[in-house]
Amino acid sequence: MFPLDRQLSDAELDELVEQATVDAYDDQEQLTGLYTMLAEHLTVPFKTVVLGVEVTVKKVDLLPGSHIVAVCA
């Protein structure tokens, strides 16, 4: 895994997505694999900036219709 105290490069992000979706056979399985990796490995809560506003990401969720969302406050 990569250290989380720095911003990851595009190549590093691509590698993580590949690890999450390597055994997926279709789009839904890829989405589920990516969501599972995020849910298992993302340390929440954390602060970030969205559209210029500081927010706290409380959790990630998988919504019907193939959407992964960050629940922020």
C-alpha cells in the first residue's frame, strides 16, 4: 500500500483501482470492488476541501444506480 500522508500520483491511484477491480467481470462488480476497498481501507472521518469549502468526510456509501458517494458534514 501507499503511505497516506501525501497526495498520490495518477499512476498510484490507477494501481489501487486495478487492485480493487482485478477480479471483476462487469461494471457492477468493478463498482462493488472499488467501494469495498474504500470502505475497508479509508480512515474516516477526515477533513478535505470540496468546491472551496472545508468538509469532514464521515463515511462512504454505495447508492442504488451505481454511485459511490462521500457523506460529508
